[in-house]
Amino acid sequence: MARVLINIPAAARRGEIIPIRTLIQHTMETGYRPGADGEVLPRDIIRRFTCTYDGEEVFSAEFSPAIAANPFLSFTLVTTNSGPVVLRWEGDNGFAQTETREITVA
Amino acid sequence: MITTRRLLLAAPAVLLLPQASRASPEAMTEAVQAFTRGATVRSGRVAMDISPLVENGNTVPLSVIVDSPMTAENYVRAIAVFNQRNPQPHVITVRLSPRAGRAILATNIRLATSQVLLAVAELSDGSFWSDSTQVVVTLAACVEG
């Protein structure tokens, strides 16, 4: 499991726009860089990120090798109901990680 | 003998072959057209925020904000960022819904060299808007190792 840093407010008012910041540990090997032996290292990147909240995909992203190592993403969402915010990263070599954070909406 | 000579004559031509994987302004235009499906892109409504002078191309903070009320009738469907001189023209594509609240995106990108970046936004009415920025990179992202 890759280490993640996720910043989501634990509580918010209904209809409030809340910021979400995520960072996941990943080398994001571009596939253009030679290693110590001179051979080009095979590509190993996170290709897709999705954020699902209250039964709907609110935000998704497709990454290229041009995304820096340890991909950082910041975006916003509108609070509707209390429940889980599900963040999922998928990538090369079967990489998949899902993180869930509960949010309380008053 | 003839084959050897032919090989020798052909060698410089092989060396001069362009690297297929290199992005170029033309490759960026193609990538943008694939994203817009051939629709015209107007300049405006999109604001890209990136430092004009980048010291380290390995991690460059980039943010894109699109001017939109983000209501069910009028929202930003997608934002894509393209570059001219990285190995690939595409940087990132994000898809939004009205429930995102704001059409804003921030991330860290890699830049192989000084170049022009282009951010394109697709609105729910089917129109496309863009903003471009010239960035100068002093230390490139390690494409060469």
C-alpha cells in the first residue's frame, strides 16, 4: 500500500464548497528515463484517479507521465449528505488503491 | 560490397530520423483536436497559474481555474492541459460535474524544457475555451537520466 496524505474537512454545512487535497506516494516512472544500466526503465505511472461521493463520481483525472512523482491533486466538491468520500487511484502493473474518508454534513 | 556501401550510406539517414515519441507544436495541436473533437477553441474564461520561470522541471506547481457558475445548466465538463516539448503532448485531463462546485484544479507536473503550455476547458454548452503560457525551465525534468 502506498502512503497517502488526504486533506478533507471532517464536518461541513450542507451546500458548502469544500476543498480536497490528495497526495499519494508513487514514483511515476515516465518510461523515457534510462536506469543505471543504460536500459530505459519501463513506464510505471498512475493513470486514473476518481472521487466518488454520495453515489456519484464528482471528479476524475487521467494522468500522463508528465505528472510529477507522488501525484498531488487539489479540487473541490459541494457537500450534500453525510457519508463516505471514496478516492481511488489506478495505474500500471495492476496498481489500485482506494481510500475512504467520512464527512459529516450538518 | 554493394550492400555494405548501401548500409554506410543509409546510416546517417537512420540517425536523422525524428524520434517518434517527441511532442512538437504539431503533436500538441493534434492532441488538442482529439480532445475537442475538431471544435474551435476560443481564448478566454480559463486562467492557468504557473511560475513563468521554473527552476526545477521535475515538480512544477500548476493550477487551472475556469470562470463558470458550475450550476446544472452551465458547468465545466472537462479541463485538459497540453504541452509542446515534453515526450508526450498530454499532461492531464480532469472531468468535472456540477457537484464539484468550482472548476478548479491544482497539481504538480514535469517539464522537459522551456515551452508553451495550453489549458483547454470544455463547457456544458459544448464550447471550448483556452489559456496558454510560456514557461522558461532552467533545470529540466530528467528525461535523459
